Amino acid sequence: MVELNNNKLVFSFSDIHKNAVCQIDFQRTLRIPDDNREYPLPPGLGSFPLEHVEDHSGQLPSSWSTHGGVLLPMYQAEAMWLKFSSKSGYPFAVKVAAGKINAVTGEPWRNDLVKQPQDYVVVPRQEWLDGFCVQKGLVRQFVAMPLGQGYTAEEQISGTAEHGGLQIVVYPMKREHYLHLQMRARSLATDNMPDIRSCSASKSADTLGLAPGGLMRQKIYEDYYGHNVWDLNLSNRCFIHIFNSKQWMVATGKQAPGKPPTASDYTDCGLPWFDYYDDSQNALGGAKKLTGLDSVAAKSVKLGNKPYAANHSIKQPTVISISSGSNQISDGEW
């Protein structure tokens, strides 16, 4: 079952276990400079608002109503990151696609889990996903761009501007493997994990998809549990359709949140960025298909378009180093 609760998607599998609940939060954030420098993690500036597609079907393309899911508003060239949580620590395999292009491998969407190359992230070990996995330890930030102009990952890889938005599928760990974890007396609770990246801050053809933006230091972790622990017979899927701010107002009658600050404005105020360290886990290598994509800035140059504003490099930011919580599960064999 997939529910919308307080602007979070909640994927629950009560038939397996009462603890099998995964939450996904879509965080507003700074658009980091797209200058081929590597940047630390930007902050979370609060959740994007979400609305059920079925509540506004009269204002939406028919394909959106067919797929269902939720609506999310973004400004052109605005950035986002995904925050994953499992309060009980129940493990999940989560697949994320932008316009039906897998954000980890760059391959076309498949409903099943692929072992090699791994095309999913493991929650709660993977706490965040900020972009497309282009190199080992590096992602290119998720940035909203209009379909039909050649910027999105979907258009650059498939050659078409058909889907846009996001698609997410969540698979739970098999019950017997989870019970084995409990028998080993490893604490899985993450209720007390601090929200370490939070920071206070101030119907149409031009729907939005996600394009690769600036480079950010982030590892996408290998599945150390093993592919066989995931229950491939049970999954919940949700489509996330992205509207620009004007379309959001027409469809929902609500104002989109104000534009986030620029990276320069945020940094000039002395507010922190984040570096996350966890040497206990192996990281996936970058996907060749994603490594070869043009970033928004590079594509603008190729198309002869005016560069997007507020993309200049920033001075050395204040960086807070954070590490994985001590209550995370240790590695094990299955």
C-alpha cells in the first residue's frame, strides 16, 4: 500500500510485518553550481508539497490519471533530493527512475530488481539520493527542466520526451531474513537519528523532467545483504508527476513554495553544507550512460542558450562532517 502522509510517501507491507514501512520525503534544496567542481551535500530546506493525482484529474493529462500517483511542484532549474527512512530499521530495496531512466544505472526502466549492475538503493543504509550516479562517490544533482528541450536524462538517453517526473518502486526484505536480523539482536531502530541535513531558509506540454546538474560527493552503496533477500513478489510503485509553479496553481488552486535561495546567498550567510563519511560500505561505480550525459550548463552551451542565472562558483563553504549512526546494522552474510 502507498499512502500520502504529511507530504511524504509511505510504502507499507503489513502482510509481511508491522515494521515493514518505508517513507520517502522529497526535499527542496539549493541548486549547486554546475561548474564541474565537486561540492559537498547541500541542505534540506523542507519538503515539497504533494497532492493526489485523483484529486485533480480534471486538470491533468489523461496519462497521469491512468498512472495515478502524486503531483509535485518545482520551478524550472530548481533542485531536489530524496530522503529515505525506515523508522523501525526494516530494510528495503528502492528503485528510482527519472522519466523511466534508472537513476543508478542509466538503463531503461525494468520492474524487477537487477543484481548486476545493481539498479537500486538499499534503505535505511542509503539515507539520501541527490542525483544521477555518474562516478564512484559522485552524483549529478537532480534539476527540474522542461521536457522537449533536450536537457533531461530521459531525452539524452532515449531520444524522446515522453514521461518526465519520477517513478519509484519499493521492495521489502523477505520476512524470514528480517526475523533473522532480530534474532541476531542487532538494533534496527532509527527513530533517534537526527535530521542532520535540515536547515531553515527562507495541464500542459511543458511538464518537467529531471536533468543532471552540478557534481556532488555522494556514495551509492552496494547491496551487502545480497539480491536474494528481497521479496520480488511484493512491491509498491508510485508515479511522481512534476508541475511547474503556474501549472500547480491551475491544477490545485494553491501557491507553490517560494523559490529557494541561491547557493551563493546561502553560503554568504555562513550556513552549512554537509560531508557524509562511511568507510564501512562499498560504493557502486558510476554508470557509463549517466557519465556521458551533458549537465544543464553543458547542454545550454551546446544549444546556444543563455546560461541559467545564479550558477557561478561559490567561495569555500562551511562544511559539517557527519557520519552514519552507531545504531546502524553491521555487515553480515546471508
